[in-house]
Amino acid sequence: MTQNTKLELAPFFTYASCPLPCISPSHSHASAVALSLLCRTEPTRPDFHVTELKCGGFVVGFHMCHNIADGFGMIQLMTSVTELMVKASPSLLPVWKRELLTTAQNTTPIPYPNPAYKPLLNSLDSTSDDVMLSIPPNRMVAQYFVFGQREVAALRSHIPGHLADSTTSFELLTAVMWRCRTIALGYEPSQRVRLIVTMNARGRWNRHTLIPWGYYGNAHVSPIVELTVDELCRMTLADTVELVRETKLSVTKECLASMVDTTAYIRQRPSLTMDRTYEVSDTRWIAAVKGLQLGWAEYVGGGIPLAGDLTSKLGSHHMRCQNEDGEDSTVVSLLLPRPAMESFKKEMAVWINKHDKNL
């Protein structure tokens, strides 16, 4: 689908509200392309939408069925499309090796799902008391938080040197945002909160299951950790960072297969109850599409907009951007009720502007 608009590129990239983060205003009067990605869960073919802008640039947006493909797969498809546009042969042919992610075929019913997801299954018949599930997205506030070198360094100052040196920015930001979000939402100390870390089986961590180049299917795995609000808030930031890291490292070959089996197990059941759950995903790899060769336009940015669906309500995407000083930075999306968002920003400001290691 193609559409023309009188808008220019720059208004899409303000720091406070942009779905495609932090593009330099210098791109607003030149041929440029930005990329937007939305996900569906119902079966459907990919849906491309090209919007031509007044400045000569354009935005390519697409939906996909997440049950079939993932962001990596769609970027591979987009790369092939751009290669065909400049009359080049596709450099990467599609392959389908989904059996690599599954256990051996078994005709007997799966007796139990991945143990980590049992609390979500056990609460299928319960009524949610989580404000994040009861308030509709149109009554919430979307914010994008930019973390440059100064902000990341300030957060690192709150954890010991040996851990600060080895902690990734994703682990650090996830730990801080989970704590601040939990406090901002005002959950009771005895209530249990969960963190889901969405990872991809194509990642460097997965040395036990080779995912071939060209595989476009969904290769997500989602390890989960659960504890009470009181336990989370009493932890030091260093302990929270280590908990995030341990959750990431908990994914083994057996765990991966178990998660696939869990998906099959719940297929005919109601959706999981996601009470007090925070899901995070590191999508900074989308910067890899800078290699897109369109023949006449320069790729200037891309990301995943907050679409108002359940994933947007409960999760954050970590994306690449440049801050106002031109530094490579990370921008993190967040959707919260307005009072909770104000509380979240105050909590985050304490971590960034204070240097008390006992926080």
C-alpha cells in the first residue's frame, strides 16, 4: 500500500514521542528512509505500507504475524526486497528449519509446560487486579527514554566495579527500569512481579542450536523470573542486575525446546494471565539494516512503535538512536498510566542524578 503525505521526516523523530527514535533534522530535506515494525498474532501475510513524505523521504512500515516470523526474518525479507529494487540477486535465500527449535515428535500429550510459566497458567481463571491490564492503552501515556553515555555511566556508578565492567547496558537499564516501574505502579509488597526477557535463538548466546542464515521463522525464547515486590525493592541494584543476567543465561537447549512445547501446550487454552509482568526486548540489532541499499535513499532510522497492544502495554523495546549531542545512545519505550509515568520519571531521576551506592 502506498500513501502520500505533506509531512516531513523530522516531526516523526522528537525525543518525547517518536516511534522511530531520534533522527537528525538534517535528514528532513533529503531523500531518506525510515523503517517501522508492528506485530500481529493472528495468521496473516506481511503487510507493507509505504508513506512518501513532502521532503522526498519515505517511511516503510510493515505488520507481520509473530507466530510465523520475527524481526530478524522480516529484516531479511526487507533486505531481499531492496536488492530486487536495484536489480541485484538476493544475497540470502529463505530456509525453513523450524524443527531445530522443537523437541522430537511425540504423539503423547505434553504433561506439563515449562515450569517457569506455571504461575501464569494457574491464574488463567482468576480476575486481574493489575492496573496495567484494567486501564485501556488510550488512557495511558507513551514515553521514550534516551540513555546516552552520561546516563549509563551514572547508573553504573551504583554497582561494584567488577560487576560494572561486565554488565551490558541492556542488563543495567532493564534492572533499573523494572525497579522504577514496579514502584511507580504501586503494587503491594506481598504481590509477585515477573520479568520476561525476550531473546532470539539466533543470538550469540545460543551456541548449541545452529540457526541457519536465511531462516525467517519466529525464533523467540522468553525466560521469566518471579519474586515479590518487597524482595525486588529491597535488593541492591547489583543484585537486580545479576538476577537479570541469570535469567538470560537460564536458556539452555532443553529450556528452549521446553518453551516451544509450552506454546503447543497452551495453544487451545485461554491467553496467559500477565498480571504484574514486565517484558523487555533488545531490538538494537535493527541498526543492522543500515546496509539497505535503495539506490537513491539513505536509511536514517527505524524501530518498533508503541501500538497499544498487550505487548506495548507490558513491555519495553530497547532501540538505537543518537541523542541531542550526536552520541550513539539507547532509547527505551514505556507505556504507563499518567500518574505512574510521573512517578516513574521521578524514580529514574534519583538513580541518574544521585551517586548514593546504597540506593
